[in-house]
Amino acid sequence: MRLSNPIIEDGALIAVAAQGDAGWFLIAIDRRLEELDRANFETASEVGDAARGYLRRNHPPVGSWGGAWK
């Protein structure tokens, strides 16, 4: 059995870090992370950092007034 860790952002499951033969890889749950799906990393925490960083850079949160948070 392989180890896996959920990656949560703002209370939602966005991805899973799964242990592979050569480290950890990302399984994208959130469609916005498709570009990172199956990307390899050395640690599970690197997977989470990459997923959250990718969302912050490429899909910043939008406030109720319609502008991006700074």
C-alpha cells in the first residue's frame, strides 16, 4: 500500500500527494491543477507547497467585490 496525504486549501481538497517509487507525486483533484498532475517531488510537503503556490500565482482568490486580493 502506498502512502498518501490530502492537500487542502481553504477547506477544500485540491490534490493528493502520493508516494511513488522515486519520491512523491501530485494527483490533481482541482481542475486548475491539471498542469501539475503526476509531477514528481522529493517530499509530500513539496507537493503541497507546489499546489498551493501554483493556485496563488495562476488563480488568485477573488473578493466579493470582484477584485483580486493583494
